[in-house]
Amino acid sequence: QVQFVESGGGLVQAGGSLRLSCAASGSTFSGRPMGWYRQAPGKQRDIVAQITSGGITNYADSVQGRFTISRDNAKNIAYLQMNSLKPEDSAVYYCKYLFGPGANSWGQGTHVTVSS
């Protein structure tokens, strides 16, 4: 059973930084492309960053240049480094595999609140 546990969220002032972590289990982590998603109240859940098994990354325009996705295949953990945070980055952040077995599994998410 694929499971994800996100952590690292919190309250931060605009311009600050947070580092989110995503611990994955139940599948072969190293060979699976992963993504970080976020959902603000009243809005749909959108992908903000993705990383292939080989470390190739892609970002939503809204976070390009401020967020960095990475992964540690030895630890089965994905990270999202978020810098220069803005109030509009406030959301619940989730991680999951992009496709394949378990790609419909979502963790509980981690809350990020950016105050102005």
C-alpha cells in the first residue's frame, strides 16, 4: 500500500522560507516520478513541482525560481524548498507519484500559511 507523509509546513512571514518533506512507502521510490501539489481553500488542487527518477525537474510558473524540488532515493524522501514565500503560496501541500500504481494515493498534507 502506497503511503505518503508530508511534513515541514507552518506559519511564516512573507519573504521567508520553508522546507517540506515527503516520506514515501509501499512502492519502489527511486524509479517513480513524483510531484508536489497544493490546494488553497476554495480552489482546485494544482501541481507546483515535479521531479523524474533521474532528477529532472519542472515547475509551475507561479513558483519558478522560488521553489526547488529534490529527492533522496536512499531515504525514500522528496523535498520542496520554498523561498521568497508569498501570501498566495498559503495552501495545504501534498506529494504523490505522478502516475502508475498508487498514484491515486494522497497523504494528509502539510499546511503552509504565509502572512503578509
